[in-house]
Amino acid sequence: MKGTVGAKAPETVLLTEIIQSRTTVAEASRSFDLSPSGIEGRVEDGKRSMETSRHADPLGNGEQYAKLPEDLQAA
């Protein structure tokens, strides 16, 4: 689960299953020979990341893009 880009997809699936209560941390720990505390830390990081992205402005500067048509009309 660490190191390569290709390993990110299985890790994401595992964390999603834990967050959705389809798999327990204990089951994942036994299945993948990982420490429960390491898995719990990754789950918390994933939850924080999802919460942050949920509140983020997808364009970064929404006000700047909203003013763009006015600027073009003035030109």
C-alpha cells in the first residue's frame, strides 16, 4: 500500500470500504498485514481531505471568473 502510484487505487478502495463500514479496521489490518493505528490514521486523513474538498471553490477564484464577462464588455 505504499510507494507507487499504482498502489493508490487499492488503498483508496480499502479506505472507502472502511469509511462506509463495509470493512473494519481489524479486518483490513489482518488481511493486509498493516497496523490498525496506521490504517486509522489514513482513514482520518481521507475524511479530512474529503471534507476540505467539499468546501473548496473548484475554480479557486469564483469572484474573478464572475467579473470576466463585465471586463470583456468594457473592452
